[in-house]
Amino acid sequence: MSKTRYPALGLVLGFLGILAAPGLLQTVTELSRRECPQALDLFRQVPTAKKLRSFERELEEASIVARQVRPGVQSARFQLLGDAGEKAVVGLDGWLFYKPGFRYLTERPPAQSPPDQARAAITDFRDQLARRGIRLMVMPVPNKESIYPEQVTRRAAAGEILIAPQTRALMADLRQAGVEVVDLFEAYRTAKQGQGGSSSPALYLKQDSHWSPAGVELAARTVAQRILASGRISPGPVAYETRTVPVARQGDIIRMLQAPGIEESIAPEKIDCRQVLHPATGQPYQDDAKAEILVLGDSFLRIYAQDEPTGAGFLAQLARELGQPLTSVVNDGGASTLVRQELHRKAALLRNKRLVIWEFVERDIRFGLEGWQKVALPPEKPEQPTAS
């Protein structure tokens, strides 16, 4: 009996030691740094379900053992199992997808319909602009998963695109309410069908959640044709020049994984960007606060503009198509509400504007930061008389 009891007891003690070791190591390290052990934070607040979950996340993020072990485990899961963790979905042929966009397309929306909140905020903003004599144009940018479902699963046919029910509902409701909507889904569908279902040139980057240079240029061309066809804004006098700039880009989805082993195993994606140059200076495109068009949006406006190579993003391409500069307010991830709150603080940018283009990525209909709040613009200040 003793021969079986002691080995079993040793296994139990060894197992308990493994469980206790990370916590003891963390406590000893914190004490050696003259820090109060983080575990004691649990006793400094009333325990609730929300606080306990937050405490658990903070412990995990601060854990020395987790920081040392996690990168290796993440790399092994990615290489062996095709599992990219909480923020990404591994597709086919080296494609990666941002998991919130994947969830938006595949999950059933909650009972309280997000499109209703988005429609109310958009129509309210449209009405505020109309009182200033400014027209609103809304441009939902498709999720990457919506345009390339065949790179997520082999069940999707090449050349097919998918439109989530909540996106379709919002676009239909906005049109019914008299809001002008740019349909990039149809523009991208036509482009894919014209390529015979092939993905070259792809409209989105393989390792990134954003559109490719080809996708940017097609979106800018679609919007410009819509603006000029209305006759409300005439082509400008600036004949912008262009040059091709090669860029090796590490996708944002890879950076989100925060796993050096994975980053090192995937080569940056090589792309050619069309940089827009001012004909008089030869410098990359720059906004003009006095322009008659204001563009609001998120990181889909920032890519290729504020990062490499600069002067090659949507704003630059649209300015080139229209022959005139634009004004912009850009907030990464905040196109649903935060960008309008920023415009509230910079309301002077609305002076002399005739058109506002509001860009937001499709998944923000449901997952936008701060939801879809109504944001009141400040009262319009009267023009100051010019001194004689």
C-alpha cells in the first residue's frame, strides 16, 4: 500500500508545485523590485463578476511566465494548427482576416438592431449639415471577408461577394431616408467579375485588414464619378502628377498577434503604390483646410497617407480624380462616433464646405467604438465683417 501511496503523493505535490510556481515567481520578482504584489489588489475592492474578470486579465498581462511562454505557444499554434488566436482568422493561400470582421459577417446580430442606431446617427448628422447648406455622402467600406469569402473557405465561389444582412439593411434604410450612399460592394463585385474571379490585382492586402492600392484607387474613382455626375461640384484646376513607389508592408493583422516568432516567419507583402504629387512643388499630396470637400473616416483613410509611402491613400487618389485638394478628419477605429466628436472640436473646418464624405468600415455598424452616438455640431459662427 505504501508503495503506491508515496508515488501518488509525489505526483500530487509536484502538480501543485507547478501550479504555484508562476504565482510565487511573480510575487518574488515584484518584491525584489520593491513593488506591492499585484495579487493583493484582489482584497482592495469589493469582488464583483466584472472586477474579477478585469483582475484576471491584468494578472495574465503582467505575468512574467506568460510573457516568456506565450510567444512560443502562439507560434506553435499558428504554424501547426493554423490558429491565430483572438484577433485573427487564418484563411487560404496565406490570407489573414481580422476576427471582428469575420464575426460581423458570420454571427447573428443581437436583438437590438445596430443598423437602427447607425441610421439615427447618420440621418441626424445629415440634417445638421443640411442646415449649413452642406450635402452628406456616406461610404461604407466593405470588410475584407465580404469581398474575398473564397479566401476564408473553399465553399465560397471565386468572384462572389457577401453582404451581411445588417449592412444591406442600413444601406437600404439610408437610401429610403434620402441619404446618398456610395455602393462599393457593387463596384468591387464588378471589378472581381471583370477579372474572371481571379484575385489579381487584389482589392485587399493578404496580411492586412485594409484595402490594397488597387482597392483604394477603385474606391476613389467610384466616389469621384458620383460627385462629378451630380454637377454640384466641378472638376478642379490641379493636374496632380503620380509616380510608382514600391512598399514592403508588414500587415496590421500580423502585428496584432504580438508574436515575434510569427512576424519573423512571414515576409512583408510587396505592393506598388501610386503616390500623388503636386505639380508645382513635386511634394506628396497634402490636405487644404480651405477645400470645399471634407472627408471623415478611419484607418482606411490613413493607410498609404500617414504611413508609407505617404500621399498615396484614398484622399490623395480622390483629390487626383477631382483635380482639387480636400480637407479630412481621420480617427483610427473611430469613424462611427469619435471622428464626429473630433469634428465638433474642429467645427471651423466646415467653413466654405459644400460636401462631406463620411467613410466607415462595414464592421463598425455593429462594433464601432463608442457605438453610434448623436453628436451635435456647435452653432455656426457668423462671418466677421472685413475692415474697410
